[in-house]
Amino acid sequence: MIRSVMTRQYKAMQEEVTGRIEESVQTIAELETEMKRVREEALTRQQTNRAEMALKARKKAALEKKLVDVTAEFGEMMTETIEAVKQSSPIQVENESWKKQTGIDLIRKIHEVSTDSGAAAPARESRTAASAAP
């Protein structure tokens, strides 16, 4: 009787251990499948990110080149404009430092000159009108 109880307990333990082993093997297989899927997703995401970064880098380089080109073109236009004004205007350019200035500096200088000229003109006109009045 003890022997049959012991045999039954042994078989029950053996079945339990076998069941646990089978569960563990199944869990391992599921986790390996999941791990493979996650690795593939990560690789795909990494490739997509690299492609997007390369595209953005190309766009950035193109925009930087365009900015340099536009800036150079604007500088040339400003130089041509100043040369034309210098040749057609009785106003003498005080010095040649404007050639070394950037386009923004030149714009500010032109604005200052036009603002100063615009403010002085009405004052002269009002004095002329006052002296002409009887």
C-alpha cells in the first residue's frame, strides 16, 4: 500500500514537472517569436529614421545653398544699385566702406539716408513757401 501511494505521488510529480517543462518550452517559443518581431520592428524603425534624417539633411543643405545664393544675389543687386545711385546722383559718397558692408548694413544705411532726406525736404519746402509769401 505504501508502495502504491509512493508510486502514485511519483507519477503525479513527474506529470507536474513534465507539464511545467512543456509550459516553459511553449513560453520560451512565444517569447522568442515576440523578440524576433520586436527586433524586426526596431530594425525597420531604425532604417526609416535613417532615411528620414538623410532626406532632412539633403533638404537642409539645399535650403542653406539657396540662402547663400539669394544672399549673394541680393548683395550684388545692392552693389549695382549703389553704383547706379552714385553715378546718377550729385551726392558724393563719403567713403568706400559700403563695399565692405553686408546687405543688411547697406539697407539700414539707405533707409537712414532716405529718412533723413525725406524729413529735410518738407522743412525746406515750408521755409521756401514762407519766404515767397507776401
